[in-house]
Amino acid sequence: MVKRNIQVYSEIGDLATVLLHRPGQEIENLTPNYLSPLLFDDIPYLKVARQEHDNFAKVLRDNGAEVLYLENLVAEAVKESAVKERFLREVILESGIREVGLHSALRELLVSMPVKAMIDKIMAGVRKKDLDLSEDGDDYPFLMDPMPNLYFTRDPFATIGSGISINSMRTQTRKRETIFGKYIFQYHGEFKNSNIKTWYDREEVYCLEGGDELVLSKDVLAIGHSARTDSEAVLKMAKNIFEAGESFKTVLIFEIPKARAFMHLDTVFTMIDYDKFTVHQGIEGSLKVTSITYDYENKHLLVNEEMDTLEKILSKYLNKDITLIRCGGGDKVIAGREQWNDGSNTLAISPGKVITYERNYVTNEILDKHNVLVYAIPSGELSRGRGGPRCMSMPLYRENIE
């Protein structure tokens, strides 16, 4: 079996291997009464969402990327009986099920299934009626919550350099997603012996999410201090990365508004070429950025706060003139609408070549005028989850760039 290495030293290097999750029954288990705790504003139509997602995967493959699926990797990682038992125990406990009889009945249901069907069921959620329990009245129908955010594979665990962060998620509904990453990298035959370092662990107190983690170059990381990521988490991860001897010399913490429309750093700006970024005008103007470097002689972090525009900060640390391309051209109404549909959340598949949502047509036309090749994909249903192409993908391997 091939040993897979992790290699992500940029946002724009040719995308060689990427991890996706094809939307499943978990989407059908969304109901209006429970949208808010499950972090959705609307209910996607699964059939069309899958068609759109399959098209997304096809564009990736047509451009040379190997597409791996989360659900398949997890099933392969837990196929040995001892690992499967450990996995089930952890998943059931983290679902809040403490009563011994219920725990046992749920385990028996899941262990009776073929491994792939078991993983699909865990992702979809387990209803009371699956154990022949009544769902009458106003009681919540699920024993194990559905996991509809899974198709945003960027967040629960993310690749940086030659390692990964298994993230400590802000919201309860997404915490279980990180278990999948834990088992893939510890037990899957293609990863477990590849000496993949872990920069952050899911058990940590402070929160960190992958949408806030951007690899700007082999020297510079950008991490958002957002509604979902704590600055303390960034400091700890930065220390682990520096002390491991990775190539990164600076970690930049960007302060962004703590609001739904600015959920993660990659919802307000993404890198699309050596010197180009898409940006939402909401973070233009004076911006607080904290730069973190490392004193190797005395073994401690050096922290410095500065205020400047995004353009000047990026130009300074990337050592080149940077062009910011405004979502919606900066028009207040257009930018607001296209930002809501992740107009700034692009996925670079190579320098100057990106995947976007076709509904953000104003931003896409502006990108084209800046000589950026745009693959605009249908997204009428996928976009209901409030995440774009970068959110839906986790690169495992990018070719290095100059």
C-alpha cells in the first residue's frame, strides 16, 4: 500500500490530491426546527446538491487532481475490529449517549452494518425509530445528530506544510467531525506510517477551525481570529510548527469581524495567484494583525501587533506588490449578495486558475478581467450551506511553487 505524505506549502500550487465529502443522507435529515443548532439557514435538495458536488469533483479531476472521499477513507481506517470498537465507543460517547442500555443498543445497530454503511449512518444521524423507539410528541427525533456540515471538509482538520491540525471546533454540532480525521491519520494504511505531524489536537481547550488557516507561502501562514478561532489556539499551533523545524518563519493573526457573514478568514479573502487575492470590502481599511515569529535561541514566541491595510500587510510579508480583487466589484449591494454566497471563497487549483460558484457572476467577470482563469460551477443547492469551493475541499498535496 502506498504511503501518503502531506505537502501543502501554498494556497496556489498545482493541486495534486484533495479530500472531499459527497453530501449524503445527513442533508435529508435537516428540518426547519433544528436548522440553527446544525448551523444551516436553509435545506439543500440532496439530489441536486450531489449533482453539483459531482461536477465539482469532475472539474478537479479534469485538472489533474486525485479526489479522495472522506467517507471512504474513514471506512477503510476502521475496518479492523479493534479499531472499529474504539471508534464506535468514541463516536457514541461524543454524541452525548451515556445511558448504558441505549449505548449498547446503538452499538449493536451500528456494528451489525457493513463498515461503509455504518460510516454513512453515523454521518446521516440515527433516529429513535431506528431502535424501535417512539418519536411521538415534541421530542427531538434523533439519538445521534446528523452531520450536515461534513461537505465542508476544510474545517475539522486541515493541512499545513507536512503536518495537520486536528481542530477543536467551536460548536458542539461539529466537534464529532474531527474524530474522522483522527482515525484516518492514525489508522488508515496509507497515512499511519507516513510520519505526519499533528500541529493541533481536537482535545485542546481553545478553538481552531480550518477555514481560518491559509498557507500563503512556504514562509508565511495567515490565521483568522474569528468567531470560530481563538488567538490562544493560534499561538500554541505556531509554537508547535516552529519547534518542529518547518519552513514557516511568520504566522500572521488577522482580526476579522465576529459575524456570520465573516465566519472564517477564507470567507473574506483567498489567494488566487502569486500576487492576487479576492477580498470582501468589509475587511479593507485599517486592520489589526499580530505577527508571530520564533526566537530559536531562547525558545519562545515573539509577538508584535501592527495596524495597516490588508494590501500593505500582504505586500510586506509576501515581499511583492499585491492586487486585491473586490467581491462584487465593491458595490455595496452586489458585494453583500455575492459575499453571502461565498464570492470571496475561491479554490485555486494552480496559480491563476480557480474554482468559484457560477452564481457570483459579477465577481467572476472581474476575475476574468484580471487574467484569472475561472471554472464556475453550479451551486444553487451547495451554496445553501454557506460555504464555497475552498470550504468544500481539503488539499492533501500541492506541488511546490517557486
